Amino acid sequence: MIFGAELGLLIYGVMALIKGQFSIGKGKKVQGSSARVLGIISLLPMPLSAMAGFVIGFLNPDAEAAGQMKWTIVGVEVSILAGIVVVLMLLANKFYKRQKTVSM
């Protein structure tokens, strides 16, 4: 389930990079370089989760500990995903408001 959310965010980020548009709902769209910045941020959950998993695995090299660390790894991955989604929405709203005032 977490992988599906990360994959969806990855695809959305690539589309934002290609099109230069990032939709934040209710007909609101961020366009241009701001949308591309949001697209780049959307690409971050998978590499950050992989890096966190590598660090956790490196710090706990026991094969037996890997089973015990499962829920810790899941918690870290969910936290990374949720944190990035929150940052995306905050920045998207800020960019939208700035874009709206500039276009008036």
C-alpha cells in the first residue's frame, strides 16, 4: 500500500515535470517553474525511504533483527511519505496564492 502511494506520487511528479502543471484540486493549478519544483519534490519519497532503509539495515546487521525491525521501517517510510505530502500541499498553496496575485 505504501509502495502504491509512492508510485502514484512518482508518476504525478513526472507528469508535473513534463507538463509544467501541478493540480491541487478544485480547479486550482500551479504552473511553470513552481509546478516543476513541486514535481521534483514529488519524486523524493522512494529515494528517501530507500536511504532510510539502508541506514537502518546498516546499523542493525543481524539477520534476526531484520524481522524485528519491520514495523520500525514501515513507520519511517509512512512518516517520510506523510511529511512530503504535507510539504507538497503547503508549498502548492503558497505557490498558487503567489501565482494568483501576480496574474491579477
